[in-house]
Amino acid sequence: MVFSLAKANAQEVLTLEEAVKIALENNYEIKIAANNLDIDKTNVAIGNAGMLPRVTADVIDNNSIQNTEQTRLDGSNVSLDNAKNNNLNYGVALDWTIFDGLKMFAKYDQLKEFQKLGDTELKQTIIQKVSDVNSIYFDLVQQQQNLSHLDSTIVISQKRLTFTENRYTIGKGSKLDVLNAQVDLNTDLGNLIKQKQSYANSKTLLNQVMARELNADFIVTEAITVDNSLMLQELIDLAQKQNPELLLQIINKNITELQLKQIKGERYPVVRVNTGYNFNDSQSSLGFNTQSSAQGFNYGFTASLNLFDGNAQNRNEKIAKMQIENSTLMINQQKVTLNSQLTIAFQTYLANIDLIKLEDDNVDIAQKNMEITAEKFKIGTITSTEFRAAQLNFINSKIRLSNAQFQAKLSEIGLKELAGNITF
């Protein structure tokens, strides 16, 4: 109580929704995944798939200065020192693959699948980070509750110490009772210090996931509410549709299938057309033609067909088919693994729900026992040690309840993460 009231008045209350919002805006892994998706989107272009022509502009200028000597057909000799020669060639050329066995279309579809892969990886990263925020946040709620419980037990221990000291002063108690009460109070204070340290570490971890100042101070809400309406079959159905790990395996299979189409395209001829417009100018200090120039349009086409490549084509197709088979096996394996994970997690979830009910009853029993023991301790009908046992039972029952609620919440978060249905 002392901890909760003091902190609430001094610090901001960070809600789970605010923590998730901050993480989605700031988390570095999410930003990196988003940038990777932008790269995949940019790559989805018909030019990147080889569907567009390639146009180039070239300028070639060759010059030389030579000592030249020529013997002509009539037997005369001509020589010239430092003869200058120049050849200038420039123009624009277009080269376009108009048929490649439909490989370019399979490549374009494959680029789209890579974009889907990037989108799914981004969603997977977001789900993981939201799950992390949820887990750390509710761990803080549990630790904050435990701090409050330890505050309460310290108040009880302080009252117990005062009571035993008063009894000792008036001669109705022993020094041993006073010493035991002091040791127990110190033990409780030590536990509080350890709990505060653990709480501070978890706050730093949450700030790290949210990618903000690590020393940013805050408190969290005081209650853990567990969704006890989850149904296993509904979770399995959702997971089959939107679990990121499963979706990634399905997309990877699509990519391998498109890779096989590209490999099969190697069996067909490749047809290219080309055209261009060139200018040529040549100058020579010595020769039959001292200057010449030409310009004009050129065009043509090439066709090529792989007739034999050492059976590489057959090997590549066989390997690609085996990769598709592996992709199918990995999808089936992922489905089995996913259903197993959901089933185990759901059983744990149900057990934790039952534990909450049990520990809630234990708190009521321990509280009543504590109240009765306190009254008996005041009138001196029970020992200080018996009072301490009742005190510990009461505090430990409250801590166990907080832990049961936290474990049930973790089970809920894990199930929703597997189903790809965790709230953003």
C-alpha cells in the first residue's frame, strides 16, 4: 500500500496501450523490418524482371600520333612523322529480350512473393515486439503488486517489533522475542530491496523495447486481467490462417515453385531484337582516305537455344522439384508444430486459470487466519513465532496469487501470439 500510493502520486501511469504505441513507433527492429519491406516493394518492377528494353548511349573517341611509313601498290613509298589519326564513333542502341521462355513473367511474380515475404516478416516482428511489451508490462504489474505486499508485511513486522518491545519493557515478554522480531523485520526489508532492484531492471528492459530513454520513470497499472474465454479450436483455426511462421513457409514454397518455372524457361529459345543509330567520323594524316564519315540506322535480331549443357538443365529442374517437396514438408511440419505448441500452451493456460481460483481462495483463508492470529498475539495466547508463520502465510499467498495471475497472462499472450491475433 505504502509503495503504490507514494509512487502513483509521483510518477506517470504508463498504460499497456501507450507502451505498445510507443514500441510500434520507436522499436528499431520494427523500423528495420519496415525498411526491408520498402526495399522489397521497390524491387517489384517489370524492369527488374527483365521485361523492358535496355537503351545505351556510347561515345568512343580514339586518337593516335604515329610515325608512319607506307608502301603503295605502285611501289612508291610514303612516310610521315607524327601522323595524327582520329576516329570518333557515337550513337544510341536498344537491346530488348522479347522472349525468354516466359522466365521474365515468373521472375516478376517471384518479386511479388518476396514483397509478401517482407510484409509477413514485418508483421512477425510487430507481433513479437507487441508480445514482448505485453510480457514485460505484466511482469512489472506483478512486481509492483509484490512491492505493495512487501510494504504491507513490513508494516506488520514493525508493529510486531513495537509490540514485543513494549511487552519486554513491562516484563511480560522476553528479549529473544524482540530479537526475533528485529531479525524478521530486517529480512523483510532485505526482500523489499531485492524486489525494488528487480522492478527497476524490468522497467529498464521495457524502456529498451520501447526504444526510449532507459531511465524514463513510470509506474504501471495495478491489476492483471486475464482473458479466460479463449478456445483451443478457435486458436488453431486462426493460426492456420495468420500465424507468421506458417505464412512464411507457404510464401517460401511459392517462391521455389516460381524458381522452377524460371529454370524450365531455359529449355526455350531466347529472342532479342536490337536497333540503334550511329555516327562515325574518321580522320587520318596519311592514307588513301584522309577523312570519312558515316551515319545511319541499324537493326536486327538474335535467337539462341541451348542444345546441350552437360545435363545441367535436368539437374537444375530435379533440384528445384526437390526444393518444392522440402517446402511442402516444412509447411506440414510447421502445422504439426504449431498445433502442438497451441495444445500445450492451452493446457498450461487452463491450469493457470485454475491456480488463480485456488490462490484467490488461499488469500481469503490466509487473511482470516492472520486476523485471528493477530488478536491472539495481542492477548498473549500464541507465541511470536506462530504470529510470524501466519504473517508469512498471508503475504506468500498474496504473492502466489500475483504470480498465478501473471503466469496465466503469459499463457494468454503466448496463445494469441501463436494465433497471430495479439492486440496491437
